[in-house]
Amino acid sequence: MKFNALTFFVASSALLFLSACASGPKANISSTSDPSNTIAQMESEISEGYRNQYDVLAPEMFSSAQSYLKEAKEDLSDGDDREDVMENLAYARGHLNKAKEQVRQRSANAESLLNAREAALTKGIRGNDKLEKKLKSLDERFRTNSDRLGMMTPGELNALQQGYLDLEKNAVQNRELSSARRKIDWAISEGARSQAPKTLARAQKDMKTAENVIASNVRNEAAYKNAVSEANTSAELLYQVEDVVHTNGKILPEDVALDIVAKNQRLNEMDRRVGSLSQELGKTRSELSTVSAKAAMTDEELAKKEKTLKDKEMALKMEQAIEEVSQQFPKDQAEVYQNGDKVVIRLKGGFPFGKSEIKEDAKPLLEKVGEVAKNLNAKEVVVEGHTDSIGDQAVNERLSEDRAKAVAAFLSNEEGVMKDKIEAKGYGFNKPLATNKTKEGRAQNRRVDVIISTGDSMDQ
């Protein structure tokens, strides 16, 4: 009798436990449905759910749906009763349907936030521990607030959105510049600060330029492509110079190491060209049989060489122009960058807090900017105003535009700068260079960029 009572108690407890485990929304699934097909269909919908960000918009229901689906797969694999498999699938379907319903309700209140997160996820975060840790932290904040998105203040939404925008920027910088960073770090660890200081300074400057260009054009690869290429080239040169110094007992002067690297590069280029020309010569001999055809080929090669020479000349002129312009501005007043065929002069300060009237002590600086535009024979000048994220978005956008217009108006009055070449744009806090969470970052974001397009005008 005791045995029967104990057995009844254990059985009853198990039933109660199972009943407690299976809870929440449950869908009706036809008893004739094939479990394997149902599982495959739901796995496909789970994948689609991740693409539509169910994991942050409806975290509890979406997670429960996956748990019930996993249980159903295990039951099917273990050969358990079909009824148990279908029971778990019914709960999985019910929770997934509820997740879809929550997503429809909540996504309307977070469109910009979702777009920012989706953009960040496409930039290669996976595989980078630092970026994945930041994503995890942001997603945890998102999930915590998923059921109150419509009640979050604009400031709370903006802070979370800015986190994903910063993450996207960091991911692009890591994707494009991680190899260059590793080479610079290696060179520093080997003693580049004392053994190759000039080459190191150039590599670090090009790296900073590329980071800034990416920060200003995160979703425009064409805009940052050249800066990234320059940074990678400078880092590779530093790597080769430090390698030569290291190979020679770390006693070789930097200038000698640079000369050795340059000679090695020329030899490699000559080898490459010899191989290429040999192939081209063999092809030409087999295809061309008349003197006129050979003459045509000669003209074509001459035209290519002339174009290559012109491109190199333009690049050298731009490099010289950047260097000359940089020397005209103290670093605490302005910074100068190259962005393709454009010279970017990033102005610091120049305006009273919250106002768009140019300070008197900033006017000499703007006069220098006008002189640079005239000397470069600018074909176009775009003045961009930017703010930090403190305050109302509309107010910031209007302030940034007013400041850009003030600078544009000042430049248009400078002798030699045509009014029809100048355009003013205000971006508010939509194009940050750094995080708005720190005083230093906000100071960096408050700026006016004067973008001078040179193009073919440097030939004149």
C-alpha cells in the first residue's frame, strides 16, 4: 500500500511538472501534418525571424519558440511518441506567431533604431570579440526595452540608435583597416618609434585620415576607398622598412632602409612588368602581322603611358597641395585631410555657444581658407555644418545649417572665390566622428568642414 501511494505521488508530481513546463500560446497543428516537414518549415521561419530582428523586438516569445522547436527535434530524433513531438511543435508555432504579432506592433516605434542595427550587422561584426561584446551589450539594452519602445523618450531611443551607428562605424573601420593596424602595431613593438619615426608618423597620419573619412562616409565605400588604400600602402611601407631594419640588426638608419625598400619595390615592379611585357609580346607577335597594326599598338601603348604619367603627376600635386595647406593651419584651429580629389579643411570652434555668428578672432582663419580655395582654383566648395547630439534634433540641424551658411557667405566675399561655386549644408548630429557620450567626443563632433573640389582644376 505504501509502494502504491509513493508511486502515485511520483507520477502525479511528474504530470504537474510537465504541465508547468509546457505553457504559453499554443497553436493548432493538424494531426496529419508531417513532423519533419513542419520542423523544416519552422526552422526556415526562425531564420527569417533573425533577419527581421525578432530576437530583439520579441525576445521572450522568439526564444521560447526556438526552445520548443529544439525539444520537438530531439523528441523526433529519439523516437519519442509522435504526440509529444506535435505537442512541442504546437507550442513552438504558438510562440512564434505571438512573436510575429509583437514585432508588428513594436517595429513601428523603432524604425530608425532597427535600420541602424541592421546596418551594423551587415558590416562584419561577427568574429571580432570587441565588436561582438559591444553588440551584445546594445542588444541587451534593446531587449530590456522591447516591450516599452513606444514609451521610450527621444533621448533614450537616440542613445541606443547612436550606439548601433558607432558600432557600424567601428565595424567598417575594422574591416577596412585591421590589416594596416596590425602592421603598425607590429612595427611599434619592434621599435619603429626610434628606428623609423618618419615612416611611422606618415602611416599613423594616413590611418587617422582613413578613420575620419570612413566616419564621415560610413555607407559610401567610393568616398573612403582612396583613403583606405593610402593607409594600407603607408602601413605596408612601414612594415617593410621595419623589417629591413630588423633584419640588419636594428642599426640601419631609416633613410637607408627606405632606400632599400624603394629599390626592392622597383625590382619587383620591373620583374612584374618584364613578365607582363613578355606575355604581351608573344601575344602581339602571334596576332599582329602588318606594320600598320604594330604602329597602332605603339600609339596605344604611348597613350597609356601618357595617362599613367598624368595620373601620377596629379597625385603628386594633390599630395603637395595637402602638405602646403596643412602647414597654414595650427592643429588647434583646423585639420586638413585628403578625400579623393577633394581637400577637406576641418575647422574647430569659431562660433559662440548655440549661435551662428562668426567670432572676430576666427575671421583670419577663414581668410586663409578662402586663400587656399583660390590657390587651388577650386571648381566647387561645400561647407558642411555639424553639431553634437545635445539638444533637439531640429534645433541642431538648423544651427549647423546656419553656421555653414555663415562660413559660405564669408568665403563668397573673399576675392577670387566665386559665389556660384559655394554650397552650404547642415547635418546636425547625423554624421558624428566620435561618440557623443563623452565631452571629448562631443567636442570633436562640433565642427565645420570646408570641402574643396579640385579635380582637373589643378592642371590649370
